[in-house]
Amino acid sequence: RAKEFLRLIASLGPAFVKAGQALSSRPDLLPPEYLAELQNLQDRLPPFDSEVAFAQIEKQLGARVTDLFASIGKTPVAAASIGQVY
């Protein structure tokens, strides 16, 4: 059930991921198996689609990604609850 809870939290978006991260450090609220699973939200989130990320960059900055950066990889180096690094 703890793994299912983790998948549910991760699928609900950044606000829920942040809540799950906070809960992962609260042994007074959840059993150990849930804490262990929720700790995966700290540094093991799957990346979201790079095309979505690039579209947001282009929308926010008003230019094509290839014009904004000398180089940018198609695969993120890291992913977190509210963004990812290229």
C-alpha cells in the first residue's frame, strides 16, 4: 500500500509532491514503510516530457530554446517537484 500511496502522490502534481516530501520526515504521522516510500519524493522523481518543458520555456521567455541557449540536452539531468534541470 505504501508504494501505491507514493504513486498516487506523485501523480497528483507538484503541490502534492511537496506535501509528500514534508510527510516523509514525520514519523509521528505515518508508519515507517510509508516514510521510506515518501522519501523517494526527495530525489527520485521521474522527469516530465522535455517537449512540455521546452514549450513552457519558449512561452515564458518568448523565444525558441535553440535561440536562448548555446546548448541544451533533450534529457534532463535532474527532476524535482517543481522543475527539472537540463
